[in-house]
Amino acid sequence: MRSLLPNENMLEGVVERVVFRNRENGWTVLRLSVPGNAPIQTVVGAFQEITPGENVRFSGKWVQDAKHGRQFRADTCLPLVPQTLKGIEKFLGSGLIPGIGPVMAERMVKRFGLDALEVIEHSPERLTEVEGIGRKRARAISKAMIEKREVRDVMVFLESAGVSPAYAARIYKKYGKRAIRLVNENPYRLASEVSGIGFVSADRIARHLGFPLDSPHRAEAGLLYTLEDASKEGHTFAPLEELLVRGERLLDIAVDKLEDALERLLLMGHVRMEGKNAGAHVYLPSLYAAETGAAQHLKRILDAPVKPLRLNPAEAAARAEALSAIQLAPNQRAAFDGLSSARVMVLTGGPGTGKTTLLKGLVACLVDQNLTVAMAAPTGRAARRMSESAGRDAVTLHRLLEYTPRTGVFERNEHNPLTHDVVVVDEVSMVDIELFAALLSAVKSRARLILVGDPDQLPSVGPGAVLGDLLGLDKRLGQALSIVRLTEIFRQAQRSMIVTGAHAVLHGQEPPTGEKGSASDLFWIEREEPEDCLSAIKEMVQKRIPTAFGFDPVVDVQVLTPMHKGLLGTNNLNAELKQLLNPRPQVVGTAQHRYSIGDKVMQVRNNYELEVYNGDIGRVVSADDEGEWVAIAFDDRVVRYPVSDLEQTTLAYACSIHKSQGSEYPVVVMPVHTQHFIMLQRNLLYTGITRGKKLVVLVGTRRALRIAIKNDSMAYRCSSLTDRVLHS
């Protein structure tokens, strides 16, 4: 099919109809009438709001969509003044300008012809020549027209400066008609003030506008970006010397100019610094507040007098044994000795060491003392697991602390604390410093705090080393802090190769695995080439596991992998497994997030309004005929998503090991291959194995397995929480 224009990458015409528009990201589907006798064309892309009747020039490329056929996918669009009477009439009658409908638009074009737009903007008093328009209405129409032009001017300027249409819409939403002036003055402000635009994008815009490489604005923004990058690596601060070295490497700016930029940032309050000379610690203000606040509130709780429990430790331990019908190990029984005097108890241990059994007994003991107990975990799935294992209701930390999405704050805090006598938090390894600070601020001084976690799992995604810092306080704060480390594997757990294999990995040993046809729950499939690993994973998920063990390949089996990219990353595995397990045509969603009915999907960030949380897994069950919403079933409830919220989801036939934290699955299948060399770490392998409840299958090479087991160097995280607690 020949292009309608000589240039295959350009398309120009009059907008006939806007079929769909996502107001959040600007993604638009429209019908375009092109010159001549050519058929109406479909144009898709992310750009500013477009009105029927507008004359628009698009640049992009032709694509063949599997469902909708030939489309022009636009990268940029340039609105042009309508050139024909029909175009002007349709533009004015589209409803864009309040006070003008189709009838009034026809009258205006009949009176002023091709000059109608010029009259509205520059000679509004003449509009009274049209029947039905008085002076007040004429002024309102002219004002609306001028505002429309201002929007267009801003969007055209931003796109000419290298800003994508989706980001241009965000910038205009933030600054309005001031956008041109503010961006011209300092494009680097976009990195900190506009969601989704980071330093790299702002730097590219600045280059378009001719800003020099050694611009003071660039130096300041680059240092902030370097600090933010450090926080994404888990650090709460950056040592000054390292910050300057990394900044120099990133920006190619002399250190003395970076030091000047840092001084300006300090004066403006954009960073905080403690200490002197090269050893000083430089913080983002939010992380400084979180770390200092967490230390102060933890010390407040530890120092507060609490009413001693009327408790006989031996009798309490016996009650816990009767409750679970097992005999406690010595270190489990010892936990009851410290329960009365401890303000804070930290309970750690790996799989099969009895954390759940002990916690259940401790909580029962506290309830017997007529104490009120709150139970919480960082994620929805972890909270549900906690409820099932403890036999008591548990909620997410955000719900416990009454997080308000509209304001972005926790309603429970030091001024409005929780009323519970005891607060129990599971999966503390997942808790970052900011959430920990929010939790501690809401715990009343005379309450007890029990924190449960596995220090050998992956650390929190957010900054901080909370669980490790707490364990660093062992025996340094007296009886106020009790740390219970469970190390003995119970006899019934020893029968599981998942448990013994996970502990073998922790001790630097290869996990014992079952042979084909054995009754093991941990298997190793040797495959050298990535393509062979992929084939084995697909066969395991679709045929061998369902046939041999009776598990549902979609509901019960979860593929976990270290990375997103590559043949064995989540992106490709999801594409392959979807085609294998649910090959229906993609029928619902948006261009970026299109699903089939029956697809397995995961929520990738917390949505407190819909009450679905990061890591929740569901199935697509239905969608409306107009394409406005998609229904996803999570466990026992169905959530109706506006299509704009689907960007918070992704296919979940495979997910990253990081995303699996706090979750358990009946079956885990995991590639272990040198294709993921950079991510082959002992704690990552350990975390993946311990996600499986009934069956774990590892697929890959012995070399990759040994590399992962040998690499036990957990990435160090800069944190001062331990020192702050000890010296506050």
C-alpha cells in the first residue's frame, strides 16, 4: 500500500474524530482525513489534546497492528491553523471553546469566513455581529481561544526542545503558561518538580536549549541525581568524597565547581550534611529526616517504662507447645524469658526454624495478658500469609498506619499514635528506612514492638538496612531489646529438600536435589544454552509439572528470574509463557498494556484506592465493550480497573525474584544461568528457593549455580541508624 504523502514519515490532515484519549499520559487514537480521495486514516501516539477539525501534521511511521490493521504511529504532532471553511467550522463546533456549539460555529463561519479565528482572537468585539452573541459572551469566547493558543504554544515549544508529547503534557499540567519561561530559565528543575522526568531527560532538554556543560544548574541537578541514584542502590547517604567522584564522572565538571554547587544546595536546603571533610555524610532531606526520626523514636520506645507482664516463662512456653502440638527448641523457649522486659523483640531465622510457631505462641501469651495486638506486613500478600499462619487478622503497614493516597501522608503518627499495646511486623527485611520511621513514630511509648524477618533474604527495595541495623544493636542496649536468632531446623522441616537446600545455599554448599521420579520437592534440570533453558522451563510449566504433580500451570506455578532483560528475563519469559498458556488474541487494555481474558497479571505498585498492592497477582476476567475498564480477579474479589490504571500492572507468568519477596507460591521454577551473571548472588538464589512451598525446580548450569552460591557479598548499604540509636 502506497503512502498518502511522498514522505513515508509524515502525515497531514484534518482530525475527524478522537476515538480514545488517556488523560494521564496523552495516549490518543484518532481518525484523520487526509487531502485527496484517500480513506480516513488511524493515527496513534502520545501527544497534547487534539480537537476534531484541527489541521495537524504528524511525523512517525506506518505500522501493522495485529488487531486494528494499518496505523500511523506518531512520534510528534504539529497543530496547524485550519485552512478550510469546513475545517474551521468543525474546529469551532467541537466543544473545545465554551459558548460555541455546532450551530453557533456555522453562524460564525458564515459571517466571517476564513477570518473567523482571527476575529475571535484579535477583534472579539466584532463577534457581536453574530446572532446570539453579546459583549460578555464575546469576551468569554475570545479568552478561551487565547488560552487554547497558549496551551498550543507551550506544547509546540516543549516538543521543539526535545520533550516527548507525554512529558510535555505533564510539564504543562505543572506550570501552565509559565512553562516556556521556566524551562528556558532552568530546564533542570524538571528533574525534581515533574513526575517521570529525571536528570537524564532534563539534561537532554537543556542541551537542546544550548545550556553549557558546566552550567551551575547542571552541577546542582547532577549532584542531586547522584544522591538519588545512591538511594536507589539502598544507601541512606553518600560519603562526600564518593559523591564528588561520582558527580565528576557523570558530569565531566571539575570538583571545585561541584563543591560550589554542593554549598548552594546546602544553603537552599536541598541536601543535608553531617561531619566534616571527605568523611562527611551527604543526605537527601527526606532520608535524613527518616533516619534521624527512626533513631529517635526507636530510642523513645526502648527507654519507655512498660508495665511488666504477669508471666511465668516456662508456663508460657508450655502453652505455646500445646497450641502448636510440638516441642519448642531451647532458643525458642528462651524467647519467653525476655518477653516481659523487652520493649522491642527482633525474631529472625530461615525456613523450617520455627519462626511462625514461636510467633504464634508469643502472640497467644500476650493476648492472655489482656493486651491488644496489631499484626502487619509490608505487602498485601505477606499480610495474608501472616493471617493464615498466625490465625489472626493482619493488614499491610500502610493500612495499619492509615495512609491517605490523596495527601500522601500517614494519619497515624506521633501526634495520633496507634492504640495497640503490641505491634507485630513480619517480613521486616522488606521494610525501608522511610516506612520504618513512619511505623516507629506511630507506636506509643508504652507499647511493645515485635519485628520478624530473615536477614539472609534480599534487602528492601527502598533505601536503608533496617533489619541488619537492628541486629547490630544486639547486647548493646540491655534487656530493653531482645534479639532471638532461630537456627535449628525442625525435624519435620528436615524432610523438605526446599528447606535443607536453602540452608545449604546459606552455608556455601550446593543444594541437594532429587532425581527424576523421586519424592523430592527440589529438582535440578541441567541445561547449558539459554535456548535450551527456555525450552525446559516451558515444558516444565505446561506439561511435566501439571502431569506429574497435578498443579495448575497458571494458578500454582510461578516462574522467578533474576532480571527483566534477556532470553531468560521476565519480559521474554512472559511473552513466551503467555503464548503457551493463554494464546487468545489480545483484546483488552491500552496500546502499552494489552491483555487477553484469562491472563495472569501482577500489580507493580500500591494502589490504595483500589486496595491492590505491589506484588498482588490476579487474572483478567472481563472488560467493557467501550474499552473503559478491565476487571481483574485477586483471590476472592474482583477489581475493576480504569484502563489508565493498567500501567500499574504487568504480565505475571514470570516475575523477578525481587518482586516475589513476601510471597509464597505452591511451585517455583527458576532459571540459574550465566546470562544473569551480574545478578548471581547467594541471597538472591536463597530468596528464590524459599518462595516455593511444595515444589522448586531450578533450570540452568552448574557453573551459574556455583557462582551464585560463592557470591555471598551482600551489597553494603550506607546507613547510620545503628550509630544514631547508640549515641542518641
